[in-house]
Amino acid sequence: MTPAELAAVATRPPELVLVAGPNGSGKSTIAEAYVHQRFPLVPKINADRLLLALQRANALEPTPNPALQAAQMVDVTATCLALLHVA
């Protein structure tokens, strides 16, 4: 990516993309492809993948809702990344 392309990505206004559809319709697949193409330098954080990795590593604290724990980790990480971008 050239410096001009990087500057263009860094100065874009916030963008919301909503992907909706029934189970198995490919929402995650299309969203992942879109995000990767549109924002190649932006870190991608996926709570489902984080949960799977933490479960495989046996790194989750005992909790009745491990998916919620992973989602909270993603929320904190995204907030930190946003604060770094603002600073």
C-alpha cells in the first residue's frame, strides 16, 4: 500500500455496514471478505474466533458464559484501539 493509499484509509469517515440474513446464508463469509478488502490495515477482531482460540489453549476463566467473556475481551480491545487512533 502506498503512503497516499494509507493516508486515504486513515482519514475515511466512520462507516457502518450491516449484514443480515438467515443462519448459513454466508453473512460471516461476506463480511470478512468485505472488511479485509475495504480496510486491509485495520486489525480484525472476531469474538467467535477469540473464544475458539482461548478454549483450545484452555485459557478461559471458569464462567457460565464463555462467549460473553470473549465478547467483553473484544469490546475492551476495540475500545483501546479506538483510543489509540484518537490520541
